[in-house]
Amino acid sequence: MAEQVATNITWHEGTVTREERTGCLKQTGGTVWFTGLSASGKSTIAVALEQVLIQRGHAAYRLDGDNIRMGLNKNLGFSAEDRAENIRRIGEVSKLFADSGMLCLSSFISPYTADRDAARAVHDEAGVPFIECYVEVDLAIAEERDPKGLYKKARAGEIKGFTGIDDPYEAPENAELVVNTGEQSLEACVGAVLAEMEARGMLG
Ligand code: ADP
């Protein structure tokens, strides 16, 4: 966990409550955190879900692994320490988006349980809804899909520390939702997430 470095700083409380802010948007806001192996379908589900949400008149925004690594986290690699810092920052950013009333769709492999739990804790502390969605798939299927050719490179030893090959993926044990993209269609996966968001009151 990152240490507080700056001293002589004080939290500056605003005068607009979260309820007042989200009331303007006619939605509660919250984060859906997609975790799973590379090529499990996290981004595909998030993109389709964002489309449905916007069509229904909801404000949604996607945060996606590679995109964030090209900007905010461009100074981070794939060591265990950098992966942890990557997820720590994204957890904080997701919380900020969700606290603003946005439906934040965060797609990150986020292979370590402790890092995901930290992202959840940041939301819990702020009273912001958080759904962990485990996008499950057999490694063999993900490897066969290999849309970016990364598994092939990892098997050839050209990428070191690749999740599922020579770096662990710690599967969630208490996720609010599990979808399996080897068994369910994209539509079914999106529908399941929408239902969970509705049940958690994020949309109303
Ligand atoms: P990730 O973001 O987890 O790395 P991607 O979404 O980039 O994964 O890639 C997943 C691949 O799996 C895509 O090519 C997508 O078309 C395919 N796919 C097959 N079935 C499904 C499904 N049910 N849900 C999501 N993606 C699926």
C-alpha cells in the first residue's frame, strides 16, 4: 500500500453531497470492476455494456488496462510491485469517477486478490457501490483466442511474467458476479452485469 508522503495537507470537504450530485444525473453511480485472464473478454463486455447504458440514457465511462498504461500509468511495468501500483491508482481513479455519479466500467486483469480488495476498500470507505465481476474462461480458450498474439509470445518466452503462463492469476472467491465467456454469449454476459447493476441500485 502506498504511503502518505506529503505533510501539512488537510482534506477539503465540499458542500455538495454525493446524493445531490448523483441526483442531477438520475443514477447513483458506481464501479463495475472486470477482472480475468487476458482475452477472457473484459474489454469486449465493457464496450458492449457501455453502449447499452448510453443508449438507455445513463452516463458511463470505461477505464481499460492498455489505455491507462499509455497515459496515467505509462511509467509502470509488469513487476509485482508495478502491477500493485497500477491497480492502486486505477482503484482510486475508478472511485473518483463513480463518486462523481458516473457508471465506471474498469477492465483490468488485476491478477492479485490483495490489489482487488484494496480497490474495493477504497470504494467501501467512500460509500461508493462496487461490483467485482470475474470474467472467467479456461486458459486454453483464452490462449486459443489470443487476439493480440500475447499468449504466443509468452509461450515463446518473448514476454516474461505473463498472467496465466508464468505469473499467477488469483481467481476471485467472493466476486459479486461471475460470468463465463466460454459458456455464455456476449449478450448473456452483458445482461448479467446489467441485472447486477440494477439490483445494486446503481441505475436508479
Ligand atoms: P480482455 O479485455 O479480457 O483481454 P478482450 O475483450 O480484448 O479480452 O478479448 C476477448 C475476445 O474473446 C474477443 O475477441 C471477443 O470477441 C471474444 N469472445 C468470445 N466470446 C465472448 C464472450 N462471451 N464475451 C466476451 N468476449 C468474447
